[in-house]
Amino acid sequence: MLVLVGSLVVISCVLGGYLLSHGHILALWQPYELMIIGGGSLGAFLSANPPKIVKEALSGMAGLIKGPKYRKQDYVDLLALLYDIFSLMRKSGLLALEPHIEDPQTSSVFAAYPRLIKEHHLIEFITDCLRLIVGGNMNPHELEQLLEVELETHHQEAEAPAAAVMKMADALPGFGIVAAVLGIVTTMSQLGGDTSQIGEHIAGALVGTFLGILLCYGFVGPLAAAMESRVHEDGRAFECVKVALLSSLRGYNPKVSVEFARKTLSAHMRPNFQDFEEHLKGARAGAPA
């Protein structure tokens, strides 16, 4: 939502300042300049990126309007899920996890959190890590190195759409110059004619440069930065899982392992310890005897 608010502020301040300085708003309406700049940058974006990145970029832009992917209650559920997994490991042993990690959709442990089970990437990350712990006989140091590599790969893939949009933003001033140059070419062809027409063509050419810079720094660039920030925020869920798994593998009890994981979350999304305790008490009270 702040993306829309920020865009409105940009439009209001730029156009408001222009009007207050006795500018004419219709002079900025240059549809052909917009066609050159917008169409050129969009075509370059499509040429430079595979369909997967284009689709994810569009999805990422829409996601900024919907809000964060993971909210505070989702993190409470994630911590509770990890607590349940570690408790099962401690009570019944590692082999008891096998049926749950092989088919999480039918697992009683995972099914208790219907919102999380829809996050396929996160659930797959958890089950893959547990599979390594169960069958890989890995020590914490070896698992930490492996998880670092996997998370780095995941973050790079997740940041690719934002990087592609940022490159498109960087190209917009260049296409603004292209539009301006074409406007000057048109102006030169009018030399010797009506001076008012020449003035209009020069104004149109300058508007092309203006639009390219404004779209870059006022809209598309901030949009790409917001997408990148959202990727970093959503990636905290994976960091949370990594810390919890490593803590459990080092021998800490479930509550301490989950507490280590909780500390990795950002302050505005981190559930406090009391919230988590109340959630666990409620889950125990509602569990069948």
C-alpha cells in the first residue's frame, strides 16, 4: 500500500510544483513520447529476461499491494510447527519423522498449520533439511555449510525479478534521451516553418527526457527497491528455520531451539515470548487426550 501512497506523493509534488510555477499541464501530455519510452523499456525488459522472471516480476509487483507474505501469526505458526517437530524428535526419535517429511500434506504435524502448508517452498525447505538430519548423519557444522549454500541460491533466485525491474528502471532515462533526440529530429524538419510549431516540438522533446528520468527515479526504481526489500523480509522465514534446525541438532531442547529462531525475526514481525507460550498452551488444550 505504501507503494501507491509514495507514487501519489511523487505525482502530486512534481505536477503541483510545475503548476504553481505557472506551467501548463497539457504541455506534458505527449503520448508518442510515452509510447517510445514505455514501449522501448518494456520491449528491452522482455528481451533481457526469460518468461519465468517476467512472470515472477509481475507477481512481485502485485504482491506489494497485497502486503507482506508472512505476517506475525504466520511466524507464530512456524515457530509452533518447529516446536512440534523437535518435540516429536525428542520423544520418539528421528525415525518417527519419516512419514511426516515424506508426505507433509497428510502429516498430522504439518496439517495442524493449514496456512503454512500452502507455502510449498518453505515446507519443502523444512522437509529437505529434516531428511538430511534423519538419513544423512550430519554434524551441525556440515549442515550449516549446506544450508548457507541453499539459502544463498534461494535468495539469488528470489531477488532476480527485482534486479530485472531495476535494470528496466536504469534504461528509462536512456529511452527518454532517445525520445528527445527523435523530437529534435522532428523539430529540425520543421525549420523555416511556423515558429510556434517549432517551439511545440522542442517542448515535446524535452518532455521525453523529463518522463524518462521521472519514471526511473519516481516510480519504477522505487518499485524495484520495494520488491527487493520484500524478498529480504520474506527470506527471514527460511533463516528462522535454519537457526532452529541447527540449534536442535546441537542438542538444545525444543523451547530453546525455537527461541533462538525467534530472535532472527525482525522486531515488527517477531512474536513475543508470551504470545508463543499462549499459542502452545491453546494447542495443548485443544489436542485430543
